[in-house]
Amino acid sequence: MEIKLEVLITETKTSITFNHTQGTIDIYEYVDNEIKLNQPTVYLSLKNNTIVSIGQTEAGLFQDAADFNKLITITPPWDIELNYLEQSFLTEAAENGLTLAHTSQAELNIPTSSNKTVANYKDEILLILEKFGYYFKQQEEPKKAKAKPAKARHKWTKEVSQIEFFIDTRDSQATALWHKRNEMLLKSGATMMPTPPLNKDGSLGFSAKMGERIRADHVDKIKNFVTTEDIILKSVNEVGLFLYFGGTNSWLELVDANGKTLNEWTVVA
């Protein structure tokens, strides 16, 4: 379907004329001002972009019992009766589960001779309205994204700096101290995971690449995947990447002699 449109937009009204003789659509931004109509028309009143009532009205001052903040009027060409067009929209609303505040006419049977013409015209109107962001269905409230849990914060203290923490996970064993605020001391003799895990396609993941890079920085202190000297690393996460290429929460992997994790010692509530 191809429809040629002429559109005129002002602050309070958008006027759409299409196919020259196929009528007009007017979209009114309702801001407690009076809306005056120049001729009889079918209307859709909306609240927060959801259609709340459908009807037809005469020329003059528009009135609707429904609570609305936007009005769409459809003025069809001469060969489409307003009653039939209104009924076609009412049927469409019912089929799409719209709950309307009220309707202005009882259900009407559209004659077979007019049914196809009215239905085709209605479909054109629906297509145009959809392109402008108006749909014949209940508009759902956008789902609020679940707030991501805040990243845990950890506080270094003099007391913690004196505690040895032991690591025994993922083919690695080591002893480490958070001996300075921005330094982790990894004691000599730490056993490292020899081979990094691969992605499903056989490539190295980000953590594996980072681990390889950190190991390269200290290659002179490693022999057969065992450290030969104390090594200073920048963070708990860097310790995990160096020893076992990450893949787990390293704050929970460093455990003191009594089984208390570094996380338990330092996490800030």
C-alpha cells in the first residue's frame, strides 16, 4: 500500500491530507482549549496515546464525556458514511481489546455494498495513524528496568594488611596480602592455572587475554607456572586474572586461616 500525504504541523494541531480526494485526519493537542470543528466527522479521543472513546460529532464546539488529552478527527470522502466508518473503528477497537469509556451509537450493520470500501478506507487510516505513533490497542506502561545491584565496595585497613589470605581454586594455589591500599602482594611459590579457558569458538576471551598480558609483565618471575619471587599486583581482580584468568568473584576466593573471606573482612555495607 502506498499513500501520498500532505502534512501541516502547528503547535496544537497536525493536519494530514491524503490522496487528494480521500479526506483528512486532524490531530489536536488538547491543552484545555476549546476545539472547534468545521464539519461533521468521526473522532477518536485519546488519553496518554490510548484510545478512550470513538464516535462522530457535528460541526461546532467539540465535547466528549471521556477524560482525554488528545483528539483525532477523520473526515472521509463523500462516498463513505460517517455511521459506517464509526462502526468500522468500533469493531476494530473491540477486536483489539480496547476498553472504551462510551460509544455514541448502537452497533450498526454495515451493508455489504459498502463494507469493502469502508474497510479499505479504515485500513488506510490505521496505517497512517500507526506511522504517526497511534495504535488501536491498549498502550502498556513501559516496564521499568530492574535496577542493577550496586557494585560492592571494599575498604582497606591496617588490620587487613597484616592478614594472609589463601587461594585454592581453578588449578591454582597461592598466598596473598592486601598489604597496601592499591597493592596486592602475591607470595613466591604461587601455582598458576596453566592453560586459559577458551570461548566456544576456540578463541581467547577478554579475561583470558588480560590474564596473559599480566603474566607477560611478570614473566621473569615465573617458572613452570609457579612464581619464583613475590609479585606486586594492583588489585584483587588482577590477582584472579593472573592466577586463574578470572571467571569467579576473587573477593570470595581469598580466605584467611579461619575461613573468613577477604570480602567479609572489607565489604562496606
